[in-house]
Amino acid sequence: MRILVSGSLAYDKIMEYPGRFSDHIMQDKIHTINLSFVAENLVEHFGGTAGNIAYGLALLGEKPAVLAAAGRDFQPYRDWLEKAGVDLDFARVIHDKPTTLSNIMTDSADNQIAALCVGAMAYSCGIKDDEIPADAFAIISPGNIDDMRRFPALYREKKIPFVFDPGQQIPQLSADALRNGIMGAKVFISNDYELALVLEKSGWTEEDILGRMDSTSSPQAGILVTTLGEKGSRVRTGKNVFEIPASSARKVVDPTGAGDAYRAGFVKGLLANWPLEVAGRFAGVMAAYAIEVYGTQEYITSFSEARARYKESFGTELPV
């Protein structure tokens, strides 16, 4: 089965702010913010949602295909992903634009402020309907808006199970586009703040979301996943709610990319048909790897190593 990962390809410039953003934001002046935060470090890494998720899946022995656009400066990043085992046959290069650039600042409480220079992400990945393989599983992560609007209906038509992960693009998606992404999805995934935004914008409740997702007879039909940072995650179906504890990081270095690593681990668990609580815990293991390093694709593991880390964290073996 092919794994199709749509979203963004980006170069991340990550900075650290030693204080807390909240210490400098006056609530009665929030309508006229004019602030400058002095960072201590600046490092550039490979990133973007599609790249990060595909990288994690490749480490776990999968061969994910990226559906995204990159720019004229993509070659070093292409070499990196291909070496990791990512399929870039569907990655489109826009030769007169740079690859998307994300400037990310993280404070001492792991809050983040990001500024995005959109570059090539302004362009669709360009894949044609008849190029989409029939035997596939897809994740729609934050990226080109036209792709995020198009893929849900296409996957429904082709009966391809998909994960809808609107993330940072929630403000750019209309209420109708959000509802379209949720309709028929196998999984809707977000962090708790993003979920609140979607509920407000769509006018739906969590029950409404679950009721409009994949209605097949599968025991894993209609899955609502909410990541909760250091508190772990919550996995909910129409009948069950699983509170998933976080996997302890050996050291906390940088939270950037932890959500994408979580998604890679959760997709791996879904494809392996593990119980949802097991998939959620394994996803937390992958997130912990990402937290322990600077950058979103700097962690290194393998499926066998991640299995051992799972047992170390939770005291039980992963299913075969």
C-alpha cells in the first residue's frame, strides 16, 4: 500500500528565546502589539509538514510519497529525503520560486511564534487525478490551500482512507473547506488549540465531527486524535475515549516537529492494525524522539529501536 503525504516542504530557521513571550504581552494592548524578542541561537534545518511526516514514516520502514511543491533550491533537501527512503516522484519543483521558508521562535515554555515565507507552497503539487494510486492511504497535512481543498473529495471518490490534519492552515481554510476535509476522513488530528479553532469556525461539536467521518464498518472508523503536549494525547471514537500518556523524553531540547513525528507514528500504527491506544502510545514515542533534538528531521531511529523504546516507556511489547 502506498502512503501519500501531502503538505509542505520547507527550510526551517529555528531560534530560541530564553524568556516567556507571555511576560511581554499586555492583555489590554493586544490590539497594538509591537514587540522584539532577542534570540540566542539560529539554526537552519529541513522541515515542512509533508517532509517531516514522510521522514518519520521512512525511518519506520515505510516508503511514503510526498505530494508537495518545492523551489529552485530544493536539491540538497531532495538528496536528504531520498537517502532516508522517501519517494519524491510526485514532488513538483517550481524553478522561479524558493522553497518555503519558516522562521520559528520558541520560548522557554515551548510556546512558538512562526513567520512563513510561502514561496513554492503557493503552488499545487500538480498531481493528476489518474496518477493517484488506488491502493493507498493518505494524510492531508498543512500545505497548499488548493491541494487541501481538492484532496478530500478526490480521496472519497477513489475510496482512499485519509487523515485530515489542517493545522496551521485553519485560519486560511473556510468553514466549508474544513467541513469538506472532515467528511469521510478516517482520522481528524489536531492539537487542542487547533481543535478549538475548528469547532468554533465549523460550528460543529466533537460529536458532529465523529458523526461525519468514515462510516465504514471498520472498528477504527471515525477517529478523533487530539495532541496535548506534555500531557500526551486523546484518541476518541464514537464509542471510546483513550487518554494516552506522553512517552518520556530523555531530554527536552526543542518541541518543533514533535506533532509531525507523532503523526508518522500514528499512521504506522493504523496501517499495522494495532489497537488505537497502542497506536497513540507509539505515536508518543516518535514525538519524544523529535523533542530530544533541535530540528524536525534530526532524530534517528528505526522500527526495531522504536519498538524497544515503546517497551521501555510502557512496559509492554508492541503487537507483532
